Amino acid sequence: MFKLYLALALLHILHCNGEICQRSKQPLEMIVLYESLCPDSKNYINNFWPVYRKYHQCINLTLVPYGKASPSSSAPFGHTCQHGDSECWGNRMQDCAIHSNLNQFDQMKFLKCQMKDFQLTVKKNFTCARALNIEDHVERCMRPSGRGNQLQTQSSIITNRYSFSEIPAIVYDGVFSVNLQRSSRMKVSQTLCNIMVKKNLLLPDDC
Ligand SMILES: *[C@@H]1O[C@H](CO)[C@@H](O)[C@H](O)[C@H]1NC(C)=O
Ligand SMILES: *[C@@H]1O[C@H](CO)[C@@H](O)[C@H](O)[C@H]1NC(C)=O
């Protein structure tokens, strides 16, 4: 009997550490479409971070800072943005950071830092990039000759594959569902957990 308890306890620990996810060959494919100066995006990133930290081994995460921006040949950097030029700068900057050498976990770490305070973006403050040792990369990428504009064009293409009306929009396994959108944002942990249980990445008890 004791051995059974021990085995169950051990199993539980393994699940809590996300090891069950590592054994699965099919992580949850998750795309977050967001904007650098959007209050709802800020809230989402803030709420998603602790959940992601717990389940990151189950998730293949793609962060796409573009949202309701659109390409524009007359705009300074080729795009106009919902919350103005500062947001365009922020989207470009975050695309550069996301496409530096950071792994997905550190990309989220950067984003959690950068989205915490909009003043960081409005004042073009590189504190978060510096903290992750990507300041030089991001600065080079942001120059007119850098990759920043090209990354934003790529982000606009990814974003325009989905028909959403609100940002942030969360895409699971390539599908954007309006029905999931509300709970995705209001109950971040519960919604993700339910989806991962359905995919056998987690046990029902984990939710
Ligand atoms: C994660 O997603 C990217 C882009 O969609 C893909 O190229 C990559 O193979 C995926 N990685 C895993 C481990 O599934
Ligand atoms: C950048 O932001 C950090 C953290 O909020 C702050 O301590 C620092 O003074 C800011 N730097 C500039 C140049 O504003």
C-alpha cells in the first residue's frame, strides 16, 4: 500500500514538473497575436506568464507582435499601428527581441518584462533587452538597414491568416476559435489546462 502511495506521489511530482509533456511528441502549438501598447495584451501577457512558466514544456509558443497594424508604404517604417507610431516602434522592437537567439522561455521572460510598463516602449528603454543580453542584437535589428521591418512584414502575414476581432487573439493548434477567445483571456490557466488534458499532455487532476 505504501509503495502505491509512493508511486502515485512520484507520478504527481512528474506531472507537476511537466515531464509528461516532454514525453509527448506533440506539444500544443500556440500563437499569441498581440500589440505592444494594447492594455488587453498587457493583461494577457501578465496572466499568461505564471501559467506558461508551469507548462512551457507542453507548449510550442509563437509570439507575434502586430495585431491590428497594417502595411503602409507612406508610414516611416512601413506599417501603421492601432496605438500610433510608438506602438509600431514597440512591435518592431519586440519582433527583433523574439527573433534574436532567445529560446521560447526567454522570449516570454523578455515580453513579461517589456509589457509590464508601457513607458518602457514609449520611452524606447532597452532595460529588458539588456537584462537578457540581446541589446546589441535588437539595436542592430532596429536600424533602417536591419531585419526589423522584414520581421514585421512576416508578422503581418501570420496575423492575417486568422480572422479575429479582438487583440490579443490566441490560436491553438493552428485554429483560431472565437468561442475560446473569452475564456482564453479571462481564465488563462483553466482554459489552457483543459486543452492540454484533451491532447493527453496533462492528466485531468492537473487542472
Ligand atoms: C514549433 O513551431 C515551429 C513554427 O511553427 C516549428 O517550426 C517547430 O518545428 C515546432 N517545434 C516543435 C518542437 O514542435
Ligand atoms: C529604464 O527603465 C528602468 C526600469 O523601469 C529604469 O530604472 C531606468 O531608469 C530607465 N532608463 C531610462 C533611460 O529611462
